[in-house]
Amino acid sequence: MNLPYFLVAPAAALALALGLFLAFPKPLAADISDYEFQLVEPTAAKGDGAVIAVRLVDKRTGALVPDAVIFATRIDMAPDGMETMTSPIEAMPSTEPGVYLFRTDLVMAGGWRLSLGAKVQGEEGTLEARLELTATP
């Protein structure tokens, strides 16, 4: 039994598309947990106008991730048991993609915690980080 061409062609195209889909599966999507913030330096000099550099890394590849939208920042002395001891913090422009700079006043030597909330371009969810650094005299 020979079927008409107009019935065979769509079935053949569908079989070809299904074969290609199965032969070339899409790459695994990234998850927000595949990214992390890291301090560039674990110490900073105590004083006004201290600059803290943080890099955003894709843990799967080690590549720096530019263009994240950082919408929450906080710095406090939680590592030294003084979570209520905070300091103003502001984002600064960076010349290196994937490295984010913040200016703050580290008014006391000791342990400081930098808390960040960010959106990574193309990913769902919020990346949250709590990084500890030491202010040195």
C-alpha cells in the first residue's frame, strides 16, 4: 500500500526532528548554586574609605561572571560577636569584568562580614553570600 506524499512527508519530518532532538540533547542548565562570591583579599586596612574587592565566579568553569545585579549589601562585625556594629557601604565602578568593588568605613580592627544579594544574568533565583574579612590596624 502506497500512501500519498502529503501524508508521508510530515511523518518523515517529525521522525527526523525527533531523532535530532534525541541525538543532541540540550546542555544542562546552570543553577544559582553554581555561582559564588569570593573575596579578592581576606584583609583590608582599618579606616575610612576602605575598598573591598569581590569576584563572582562560575564554580563549574572558574570563569568570572560580569554584569550581576547586586541589590543588597551590608557590612557588620558579626564575626566578632557585634552584629549590630554596622558601617555604610556603597558600590563602586570596577574596570575588571566579574570583580565588584565596595567602599566602606572599617572603624575598628577585627572581623567583619560582608553580606551580598545578587541576581546573575540569565539565572533564576537570588545569589546570597556572607563573606568574612579582617580589618587590620
